[in-house]
Amino acid sequence: MVTTIHMLSEYFREPKPKKEEEQEEEPLWTDRPLHVTQPEASSWTAAVPSSVKGLLGSCVVIPCSYNYPEPSKSPQTFTGIWYNDNDQVVCHSDASQTLDQFRNRTKLLGDLSKKNCSLMIDDLQQSDGGTFYFRIEITDYDKYSYKNNKVSISFVNTGQPDLSVQEEVKEGENMSVSCSVFHSCPTYPPSFIWSHSGEQHDQTQQLHEGQWNSTSTLTFHPNRSDPNKPLKCKITYHRGLHQETSKILQVKSAPDIKTSSKCSSENGIIKCDCIVESEPPSMVYFIFGDRVMQSSKVDMNGSVTTGTLQTDFGSFRRVQCLANNVVGYDNILLSLPVNGKKDLGCTDLSVFT
């Protein structure tokens, strides 16, 4: 009998406290309402950036998610409210409750039933600067203001876009360039317009602290007319604000000898002009018989090089013009004047190689 009583007393004795290392950790948040007693339940918490930066005249988005202690019955009706530091209603689920100066400029972007409380402020004004906080009201359950999770809004000028271009590319090769800019309005991301045609792909990526990055990538095949021309990227923000950035394309091209190249005679003196377009400029040579001669005169105008040779060609009827640079070469056969008259026509020797 004594043994039985001893066992029952041990059974009903209060449990021993857990050892220090076994005790449950206190949650990191400090604003948990007193009526939440279950340690395993969710608490009144919100995740927002401490600050966001917006472009005046454009829009800004405050990303926001919130949590609350799970009730025994799933709630059906949620009312979301954003206040500024003067406790004025900046945005309300019922738009008629929103302060006039914010009405039609603010919007709850998320689904409150899915714990998304993100806020957009459009046509950002100087008077919008300051701090903001969120409040949730759940019908037939509870309500809570997340005053310990305030967000401040400040203003920035248009950020300098980053235009990334390959240092050098050859004519006809595949070329990709990108233009990117930071912003704070993913609802209306900036648009991009390129000065060059090609395949364009735009994307927006969320970074941190309410900042996003939008990038436009253009893929194209540069041609002979592109070298030393500016490639422009024009960025237009929400509500028409825009800026532009550019870089000079460094496109290398092989020599292209123009059919306007010719030999002529004046006062019995024969002169041959070989006109070449290339980037970088070409070296121009003249070949007749076993002689290889450099130009006696060189004129350069942009990507066009004119090599001129004035000499005694003897009895030769034709002279070969050869141009080359680091990319490639080209050649052409020029006719020499006969008896003071030019033998019309020239031949592209590349057809024989």
C-alpha cells in the first residue's frame, strides 16, 4: 500500500524545470501581444525594408509581408491600412477612408489573405517623405499595428544607367550589349529604346531594401557602317521621366576596296588611287611584275583610306592593289591607261583565289 501511494505522489509531482540548455529560446521579436500564450503559434510580425528610395514624379513600392497568431478558424475578411508618421491614413482597403492627398496615388498590391501587405505610392511627391507603418484588422478575430516595423521613404535623382559594351567586335559577329538601371517601382518598370535594331530582351530583378534592377539586352550583328558610331540606350521611367546614355562602338572590319578605285593619266604622268574602307585603317600596296610598292601618298578620312601611287609603270597594262589590316585583306586589279587613255574596268582578284 505504501509503495502504491509513493508511486502516485511521484506521478502527480510537478515536473522538474528544464536544464538551461533545454529551455526554449525566447523569440527574437519583442512586440508579441500578451494574449498569445501558445509558444508554437505564429506571432504579430512584419517584414519590410527599413528604408526605400524613390524617384520624384515616378512611383515607389514598399515590399511587405506580415504574420499573426493563427486562429482556430480561418479568417475571411481582412482590412489593410498604411499610416504615415502623423498617423494619417495613407492607404486603406476601403479607398474612401484614404486621406485625400493620397487617394488615387496609393494602392495595396498584395493579397492580404496571403499575408502580403505591399504598398505602392504613385506620382511620388516631396511631401511623401517620412516614415510609414502597416496595420491589419481581421474581422471576428483581432487587429494589430506594426509600429515596430516602420519604413522611411527618401528621394533620389535618376541613377546613371550602366551601359555594357564589348570592347572590340568584328563585323558580322554576334554582339550583345546591355543597359541596366536601379529603380524602386516594379509595378511600372522602366522601358528601353535602342538606337540600333536587333533582338531585345528586358527583365527586372528584385535586389534588397526595396530596390530593383531592370536590364535590357540587345543582340545584333554589327556592320561596316557601325564603327565609331554611338550606340544609344534611352530609358523612360513611369510618367515620362527619361534619360539617355551612349558608347562608341568599336567594330573591326576587313578591307573593302571600292570599285571607284582607278588609274588615270595627266600630262603623261600615271597615277593610281586605291580607295579602301576598313577598321582599323589598312595598309595599301601596289603590285606589278615582281615589284611591290607602298603608296607614295596616303589620305585618311574616318574609316576610308586612299592610297595613291605615282610612278613609271613601264609597259604594264594592269596593276594590282592590295589592302590588309589585322582583320583580313582585299585586292583588286586596276587597268593602266594606254596611249593616254584609260582602259576602263577593274577586276576583283578575290574571285580567282
